[in-house]
Amino acid sequence: MAALVVTWASLPVCAQEASDATVAWIKEHAVPLKTAQAGAGFEDLQPLKKIIGDARIVSLGESTHGSRQIFQMKHRLVEFLASEMGFTIFSIEANMPESYRLNGYVLGGEGDPDKLIAGMYFWTWNTREVKSMVEWMRAFNASKKGRIEFTGFDMQFPDVAAEEVLRFLKDDKEKWVETRRAYQKALAVSVSGPRTGIATGTFPVEEARGKKLLFRGWIKTEDVKGFAGLWWRCDGPNEKVLAFNNMQGQHIAGTTDWKQYSFEMDVPAETTNINFGVIVPGSGTAWFDGLEIQLDGKPYAGADRFNLDFEGSALEAFFTQYAQFDDEFSRTGKQSLRVRPSGASPKEAREAVKACREVHQKLVDARDDLVKTRPAKDVDWAIVNARLVSSAIRLRVGEGTRDDEMAYNVEWILQQNPKAKIVLWAHNGHVAKESMWMGSYLDKKFGKDHVAVAFATSRGSYRAIARNKEGLSSLPLQAPPAESYEAAFQKAGAPLFFLDLRRIDPDAESSGWLAKPHPFRSIGALEMTQQFHRQNLAKLYDAVIYIEETSAAKPISEY
């Protein structure tokens, strides 16, 4: 699974805690809920009908990919939306054709639910909580009290989608051979498609704001296609990028021995967040060592917190992808940081993308003729799977955006069911209405017909891939910062509630604090040492569900 890499700005500078008036406003407007457990009736959920209204899409987020009570609450909401508000489609952040296979079980009891859930790939959904929801869906459909289908809207893996296209073309030998040849080539490329190797740290803003930065370090490269470099980014109010440099212009590529590189930058006085690190977008290997930070000509006194010499056994201050310590090569100590993203050649990538696009376009162009001899439903399923293959390959080689494609898939599902209403299950990040996230695309297309709901929690544990040990672990949730949204919700005193963020008045003394950016928890599939990031909930979501304490989701194997 591609881990959700948080791109929200880090903790705000000079942040203020929520006032007593704000806490009182939250208490007054919060809708208390009696339990997160499904099967508990719907009496306490009735006020949500007015909040959701006639929306066709309700997007349910999650602050982590592994919180039991959040998953349970989402299950309870699915029951409510299906039983009380006429929602007939459920769609999850998982590959589309693999998810549709589970629909056979939900509608008619076909197949083994454990194997079908595991077939969606992601450990995040292979849990007792999701299994319980799937079993409820099956029972709901069998009872004839209503109908709900199970679907998915993601497209990170092209293999099953390619199988669906080839199955559709099996009676046309020539087209089958042509498509199979194109997909074999594309799938081979996708296994090693271009990726970005990166290490990302968050620098204390108050120590750099308004100063002259010098960032330098030693870099060694081997067969780097793309470039290698150090990078630094300064963000301002509303997440605006004020200053940025990643050394791309220095053309550090190919095979080179150790050499010290540097750049200078003025850190703007209005900076509110700084991220920095090392990066290798493309392919090949680069080693980094002996990084140095100077501010106004003086060495940064707190450099030890970042381990810029890459000694020791852990790099806790950085989020890393395709990066690890290497004791074979070093410049300033016993080891360096090796960054090695794998990748196809640019020519191979272009050819793969072109071949997949051609398969999809040929099916689109032939649709009118195909529906004369084949059911329109089958034709459209083949076409969307061809698009899924194309989308997955494009993403693997660095083209397109996943959230844009996921939003398209949601729209496609609704087009096949013109009168249906759909409930989506994804991370808070994906359902957010900020530019480049799935929620923003849905908001532009559907407007008030789309309601985005975030989830928040203050304490407990979560399940994720631990950084310093193998496999999945139950990990602790960090205590909310005093100036965070979660701290304000905690002060309100209710352990479980639903809050309509659209009722916030940005100019009011009581609720204006809620209309400004504050720390908010966001954890993906990996353990996070920095769990809170500055967001503006009122701009990103229509509502939030707060659960005081959550625990780690439980794998199906623990049944």
C-alpha cells in the first residue's frame, strides 16, 4: 500500500489554545452520540439527517489507518445511512475490481469473505472491524429490508484490472493478443517504475525565521537518472510556499564521487513551517553525509536532534522513503544515508503509458459497436478497467495524481447508478476539500451533494507499520498539543460527539478560533513520530466526529 504522506503544514507558530467561549460553543453545538458500536439503534443519530440533508455522497475519513473505534463508528454510520437515509452503495479506499469481487459476497453470499477482504491487499482493511461491517451488509441484503453494494475507488495496482480487460476481449483473438502484449510490457515497467527517494524533517521555525540559511552536505551518486539534492521549503500562512530549493538546477546526476554541495536561502520573516531533507526523484543511488545547517553564518546549535551525520541506528527526526543507513560508503563518519529509488528508463515509461492509453481509447472509440452485441454493463466495465490500468501505470511512472483518479472512479460508480447515494471510506487526507485531494475534486463536481466528515481522537493507540521493527504493531497516540483541535474537543467534556463545522462563524468570538489553522492529528499506514499537522478544519471538512479514546484495530486473524 502506498502510505499516505502527509503534506499539511507542521505545527503553527504562536498558536493559541481554545478560549472558554470556544469550548462553550463546541459544547452547545456538538451532537452527543451514545456509542461507536454498530447495532445500537439510531435514536441518537437522528440529528445527522438534517446535517447530511439530501447529499448524494457522504465521505467518512479517519485520522489513522488503524483505529478500532473509528472503524466501528464508520460501520455504525454505514448502517444508519443505509437503513434510514437510502444510501445503497459503499465504496472504500481500495482497488476497484478487487473490491467489486467482495460485492458478490455482500449481495449473494458468494465466496469466502476473509479471502476477499485480504484480496483488497491493504492490511488496513484486513481487520475485524471491516469484517463485521461486511457481515452486516450481507445480513442486511439477505433480510430484504434494503440493499447496499460493496465497491472500491482506488487504482494503485493494475494486475486484476488488466485481467478484466483481457477477459472481455477473449473472443477477439487479434485484440486479445495486442492488448496482452501491451499490458505485459506495461506491468513489467510498473514493478520498477520511477519513484522518489526522500528524507523529510521539520525544522523549528522560530530558530530560522528571518535569517540567512546555508544548507550543505556531501553527496555521492551512482547511475542517477533524474537528480539528487538537498532540499528546503518555507511555508507561510494558508500553506503558501514562500521559498524553496532542491538543487535540481545543480544537475547532480550520473555517477560521481563524494563532493560537497550547498545553497543559500533567505528564510522569510512570515514563515510558519519549514520542511527539509534529501531527495532523489528518478532512479539510481545517492549517498548523503555530513549535512550542515548555518543560520546567519553560525552553525545551527540543535543539529544533533536531526542526526545530520547519519550515525547510530535510527533516523527518528525524518520521514523516509527508499532511504536507509549504509556502512559501506561514508564521508564524515562510519556510515551515510543511502537513497535508492528504483525506476524504469524515461523511454520505457513513456512507451508503457502510451500503450495503456491506446488500449483504453480503442475500447472507448469502439463502445457504440460493442454494445450492439454485448451488454452495455460489460462494455463499460471493460472500459473503466482499461482506464484503471492506464491510471495505475501513469501513477507508477510519475504522471497524474491518485486523488484525481479516485474522484473520477467515484463519479463513474454514480454514473452507473444515477439515482444512488454513496458512502465513502478513506483517510481524512483523501476526503479533505483542499486542492489536490479527492474531496476537492468531488466538491467541485457535486457541490452541496457532497458532505465530508473527518474523525478525531485524543488518546489511546493505533495500528501501523512500526519504523524500527518488522511488521505491524500497536503504537501509542501522542497527547494533543494544548493549541490543537483535539485539545479543544477534549475540554468540551463529551467522549463522543458529531460537530457540524458549517455552523462556525469566522468572525464570532465564540467560534472564530475553529475557523483558523491549528494542529490536527494525521497518521497514515506508517508509524508517525510527528502526529499533528496544521490544518484548517472548517475549510477542509463539513463536520467532524470526535472519539475521546481509541485503540488499535484488530486483524481478522485474531477472531
